[in-house]
Amino acid sequence: MENFEIKDGSIFFSVNPKIYPMDVIFSAAYVFTDKNYIILDGNPEEEIVVEIKPKEKVEDMGKIAMEFNNELVNYGAYAVQAARNAHLRHIIMQKVLQMPATIHAHSKFVNLSDAKPWKR
């Protein structure tokens, strides 16, 4: 089962946005922008069409297609883990913001007038 077609020097993907949300598709596509031109089209509610056109001649277009699929899975997994851990990040940030500010003995205070020599 392939979700891509190679035609006229480009790779065309059909991506289901219910499986891979737009932020995942953007993230996966961004990885390829260095060596490829990326065009996104379609309806974000039904189907996203991704065109990848290499900037230089490529021997194995199928490899690029499979790498793109791997990036979709990679960023999809990252999005799932980020969603699962969102509450933990929130709790950690609350704890950090509730901590009293501490000044270490080795900290050095800077006089602002010394930091702006043009004000002398």
C-alpha cells in the first residue's frame, strides 16, 4: 500500500489529516525543504496533497517518498508524546514559578551605569 505517486519528476502524496494533523505534515515537510521544493494543497478536513520536487536530479525518488513517510510517523509520535506530557510540563512550570528566587553567593551584580559606557 503506497500513499505516493512519482510523476514528472515530482512525488505526490495523499495524506489523511485525521491520522496526521497539519502541524505534523508541516513538520515532516520542513525537513525536506533544504533539498526539495514542497507544495501543500487540499482540504485540511479531508485530504492533504503534498508535492515534493527535488531541487537537483535524484536517482531514487522512492527513497525520498519513504523518508517522508518516516518523518510523518516521527512527528506524529512526537505530537502524541507532547500531548501526553502536556500536564506534566504544566505542573513543572507551576512548581518552578512558585519557587522563591535564590541568589547564589557567586552571583555578581552589575551596576547598570557600568553596563552603559556611553552614559558616562
